[in-house]
Amino acid sequence: MSTGASALDLPALFSYGLFGLPLAMLALPIYIYVAPFYAQRSSLDLAQIGAVLLAARIGAAFIDPALGAWMAHGRRSYAELIGVSLPLLLLGFGALFHPPALPEAATLAWFLAALLLVYAAYGLASIAHQSWGAALSQARAQRTRVTAVREGCGLVGVILAAGLTSVLGYEGLSLAFAACLLMAGALLLARAPRPALRRDSAALPAGAWRAPWRQRAFRWLFAILLVNGVAAAIPATLFLFFAGDYLHLGHYAGPFLIVYFCAAAASMPAWVALARRYGEARAWRGAMLLAASVFVWAYGLDAGAAWGFAAICLLSGLALGADLALPPALLAGLIGVAGHAGRQEAAYFGWWNWGVQMSLALAAGIVLPLLAWLGYVPGRDGGLPALSATYALLPCALKLLAALLLWRAPLQHIYSDSGHMEHRACVS
């Protein structure tokens, strides 16, 4: 069935957004746990792991736009595409975190192949899910609620994944992920409101996959996404190394993550309210400045500073809520004013996820080999100053750059209360 803004009550939003929970349960291990997992349970060194992550994420970055273009030109509904992704997600997660005992070269190949499968399945599911949400409504208040509910459910999934990994290990996480994926997928396919897709109009031209890049606002928003994404991906990649080797608090890694993501979840209603009053762009810029002003203090922490690091996790987690809820809402509004709502969301989110994957690839592919070159070896004392500076200072500098770009971008005043913006401000 199709739906309008009036139909998006909380049960409908929950039926749609809950699928973000298992997707986040998959994303957290990929982005935070996978490097330490293979460092501890295989013969691969840090430079090899970083090279595989870089290769896989670059590959995934090019898979996502191809998926988005295929989905935009295809005749399959978002629900059908998500149904196809479910068995692929289960297979990829199992292969990645339950590898067989293999020689080093074979382990490298298995690691790369499993990552590519996971990224492809995750890209298919997340592009379809994000596009589904973007097509539900173009009213600014409604689109922010859609993204906030979806990302809020995702934060619950992240918290659940962090807690289960700490208590039950990867075996327990695998079982919980499978159960949540099947349950949330069933609810999404059976009960979620359907967007009114314009499948009755003329076929898309062959170059429609390039349409997002013709939008000036999209080019600005994509650049901000990339810079801000690298700023977020660096501490995500290095979190377990920093908590374990620098702070000597590895046994508290799970609780630290739970504090961080609980703060983000709790902040969601506040960011929705701020976005409604001041606009998504202004609210997001304020969150970037908050994150940089808080996270920089991680550089001055001493070993054993549990309370200090917990406070940083709490305050920077509040800023994370804006990073999750506001950018997709901005993109949804951009799609609407371009006249592509209900038809080409997948093309936009394909490129959007390309930016996310590229930011992750740059973070892992640069900082892990850099730290290895500077003498840092996981589990040893060498290279700890470099680890601290890379973890704490570099992301703050990038956050400030992203805030500057957002301040200069043609986004602050182009969204009206009805969710539309002036076409001349967005198209070159």
C-alpha cells in the first residue's frame, strides 16, 4: 500500500524503522570489531588487515553506486530487494566472523571475499531501506522523524551488538543477529507503509544514475559527508586499540560503547526538535562543533582514566545523534525538490553509501598502515603517542573542516517549512 505523511504514526514508523536494528548489529562488528578480531585470531598483521579493509571498502564503494543505478532503473520494489538481501546478509556475517583455519594467503583471500559479500549484501539492504524511507514523505518534520526512528532503532542494534559481544562473544552475537534480522525483516515486509512510487511514468534515461551530481546541493552535501565520515571512521577503526593498549581499559570497551550509543539514542528527540526549529543544516553544524570540542580531550587522557573517557563517550555520543538523523533528512529533501521522489531515491543513496564506504576505506587504509609505520603494534607499548594523536586530534581537525564546509554550503536557507527548496539554489 502507499502512504502519505498523515499515515506515518509511530507504529507505522516503527514497522519501517526496526529493520535498522539488525543492519546496525552488522555494521558495528564490521567497522569496529573486525580489525581486532583478525589481529587476534589469525596470523595477519596490522598492515595486511588494513590493506584488506582498504581493498574491500573501495570495492564496496563502487558496488553501491552500481546497485543504486540498477535499483533506480529496475522494476523491483524496495520490499523485494530487501527480501533478496536477507539470505546474503546471513551468509556474509557467518563467513566473516566464523572463518575456517587456513594458511596465511588463504586467510587473506577468505577475509577479502567475506568482506565483499557482506558489503554487497549490506549495500543492497541499506540502499533499499533508506530509499524506502526517503520516499515516504517530503514534509520536513516528517522526513526527520522517519530518519530519527530508523537511526534510533539502529542505535539500539549497536548497543545490543556491543553488549552481546562483551558477554556472549561472536557466537552469541551471530545467533542474535540472525534472529533480529529475520524478525525485523518480516515486520518490514508485512506491516511497514509503502511509498507511492512513480513506476507508471516514462522509463528513466540511460544517464539517470548521474542525476544526483547535477544537483549543486548534492555535491556540497556529499563533500561534507565524506569529510565528516572520515572524522567518524578514524576513532571507530582505532577504538579498541586505544581503549586496550593506550588506556589499558580494554575490559571496559563494551560499556564505553554502550554509553556512547545510549547517549546518541537519547539525543535523537532533541536533534529532531532543533532541526524543526533551526533547520537540519544548522543543527548538524552545531553537533559537529560539539563533537570536536569534546573529543579533543581524549588526547590528554592518561592510562586508566575510565571516568574521563566515559565522560567523553557520553558527550560525544550526544553529537552522534545528529550525524545519524539529520544528513539523510537533508538528502531526502534534496531528492524531493529535484523532482525525483518516489522514483530515483536509490540512485542518490547508492552514491551516498559510496561516500560512506570511501570514508571508511580512507580511514582504515591510511591510519592502520600509518600507525604500523610509526611503530605501533597491537598489544605492545611502542607507538602509543602516535596512536593517541591519530585517534583524538585528527578526527577533531576533520570535524572542524566539515563544519566549515557546512557553513559555506547552499543548504542553510534553501529548505522551507514545507520541505521544498528553491531549484535555482541546488542546480548548477
